[in-house]
Amino acid sequence: MRLPPIIKTTAARLSALYLLLFGAFAIVLVFYMTSVSVRILAGQTQETINEETSSLVRAYERGGLLFLVRVVEQRARQPGANLYLVADANGRILSGNVESLQPGVLETAGWTERPFFYQRYGEGGGAAPGGGAATTGPHEAIALVIRLPNQMILLVGRDLGEPERFRKVVQRALILSLGFMGLGAFLIWFFVGRTALRRIDSVSEASARIMGGDLSGRLPVTGAGDEFDRLSENLNTMLSRIAVLNEGLKQVSDNIAHDLKTPLTRLRSRAEAALAGAEDTDDYREALQATISESDQLIRTFNAILMISRFEAGYSTESTESLDLATVVADVVDLYEPVAEESGVAMDAHVTGPLLVSGNRELAAQALSNLVDNAIKYTAGQADSPRVTVSASRSGGEVRVSIADNGPGIPAEDRQRATERFVRLEKSRSRPGSGLGLSLAKAIMTFHGGRIELDDAAPGLKVTMIFPSARSSA
């Protein structure tokens, strides 16, 4: 016999185990509550009998046997009365509401060792004492037997029917509660469990499509905010990240094939020209030096690509420390002032420090150097009075380092694309470079938990590196 598919699921097995454990504990609880209730009622019954017996003994001591008999007769006729019996020394019943007893009950004084059978007056069709309705059949009771000083026997007892009825009522109530709780648990499992299984099936189907190559697919989110939604949201975020990394890998592959083909071709052409030329040592030396220079540029390009990839993938092991960006800006400006002067570009700086951030000094300096170098390179010869301005200040919980020039700038529709790898907006590509400066700066800012923004300097371009301050980073 094959089991239904739903029984094979972990949810169904866990639910079945829960129901079994719940049922076992509930049954134990039923027996425990029943036994405790009976013990409590039995204790109360014994206490009541002791009080009744003490009262009757005092009545005997105060008025003798006749007064005791009157008191017993009076109490025996009350509704819901206990068992009362006065007998002579031979056990012959003289007064009370008991017609017959199980043999041997009156032979031993004290509490009866076990429940005994008895019949009240009027059972079997007669009227009960006090005018109540008659009952039929023997009953069980417990009693306290007292030997009076004149050897008369006094018995005060309690019918066990009430404790038994109470036990049955408690047991029936607990069993009924158990039944309703079990039914409720089953219904909850049936409806909630099936809903959970349907959601798991939808997640499995979406996962199968994604594994089939459809990386644009996402796991379903119902908006309930439960653990399934949180899992789906986290996995969707992971898939988006993977899609971004895959797209970046594709772009890198395409860009490497496109942009590195030219320098490799130049290397090969120079080597062929050197081999085909005159056998002159100076010519060979010049060709080798050009080859080394071109190789160094290729190595720098590959290093930049690897660094960008590590930062974007979050694999960088670079350490961070408390860093004053004001000193970094000052050092970079001092380094590039001769370069700017040689290119005919005026360069100035406006820094209000100290500007403490949590970061890596070398990486921050490299990102700023790339941006300053780009500003000088694209401003020189492009404006009447070319100028590059570097400024740094604190704004709220951020530290902003801006590099502004008055060159041709970048159109608004191209600014987002300008931060991608190997993107060079200059169609002629006459200026040296690989198109990695802005993308490397962006990756370094991602490593620092910041961002990079491109704005219009009217005229020119303004690039701003935004670092979280040291307190915000903490």
C-alpha cells in the first residue's frame, strides 16, 4: 500500500509526532486529574465523617442513648444525608437510614479497610426516610465504626456514588476536551500545513526554473511577513546579487576582448617591426622598452580589474582603520600639483578638517588619485582657463570629497554608464587610459560603505566621494 505524497513530507511527520505526543500527555493528564480529584473528595469525605462522628459522640455523652437515637433519626431524614446506624452489641440495627450491611463491617472499630455494600431503607420499592424517592440495588460506601461505652455500635458513613459520579464527570470532561483539542490540532495541520506545503511547492518550482537558467525568475513573496517570505526575500536578494555579478563578469569578458585586443596587437606589431628592421642594438632596445611600457600598462589594467572584482564580490581582505581624509586629500593634491601645472591646469584645494572616517588609506588615496588624474586629463586644453578644484568637508553623518573641473563634463544620460568598466565616452579614444578610473573609484567606495556621485559643475563635471563618518561606520 503506497502512502499519499502528503504523508511523506516532513511537515506531516512532525505533525503526526506532535499529535502522538500530545495524545500521550493528554491521557496521562486525564488519569492524573481523575485520581487527584478522587483523592481530594475522599479526604473531604473522611473529614466530614470525623466531624459528624464527634458530634454524635458528644450528643451521646450529653443525653445518653435515647438522645443519640433521636439525633441520628433527625439527621438520617435530611436530604442528601450521610449513612447513620445505631446497632446493639450483636450488630442488630436499632436506628438509622441503613437497612442492611455487608457482613463483617460492624465487627471492627475504626475506618473500614475497604468500601462495603449496603442498602438503605425503602430500597426495593419502599419510600426512603424523609419522604424521598426510593433507590434500588446495593451501593458502596466507606464508614467510621465507633464502640460506645455501653457496647452499642455507632456507624457514620458516606456513599461512594458521588465521588464516582464526580470522577466520571471529570474524566468525561477531560476526554471531551482531548477530543476537541485533537480535532482542532488536526484541522490546523490540515489547513495550515497544506498552505505551507503549497508555498514550499511554489518555491521549489521557482527554484527549478532558476536552475534551468532563468536567472530573472524570483521566489514568490505573499506579503504575509512570515518565515517563508523572509526566506524568499533573502534568496531573491541573493539572486539579484548573483545576476549583477554574472552581468559584471559578462561585461568584463566582453570589455577585455574589446579593449585589450588593441594593446596586444600593438605589442605584436612592435615585435614584428623589430625583427624585420635593421639589426641595430638601439632599435632593439627601443622596441623592448616600448614593449615593457605597454606590458606594464596591461598589468596595471589587469590589477585594476582584479581589484574591482574583489571589491564588488566582497572578497577583499584589505584592513580598515581610523583615517583622517583631510591629510589624504592634502597628500594627493601635493602629488598632482606639478602634473596639473605641466598640463596648464590651475589646481586648488579647500579642506576643512579633521575628517575622520573608518577606511583604508592606500585605497582612499588611489580612488582620489584616479579622479584627480581624470579631471586634469580631460580638462587640459578643453577650456579657456582650465581649473580643477578639490574640496572636502563634513555634512551631517557623512564626509564628502569633491573633485570639480570646468572641462566638457559628461551628459546626464551617460553619467551612470561612465562608472562601468572599460567605458570611455570619448569616441576617438585618443587620450591614454583604460576606462577603469571611475569604476575602480566606485568599487573602492563600495568597500568603504560609501558611494560616488557625478553631477554637473556648470560647466564641467563634479565627482563626489561620500564616506560615512567614523561614528556612522561604527
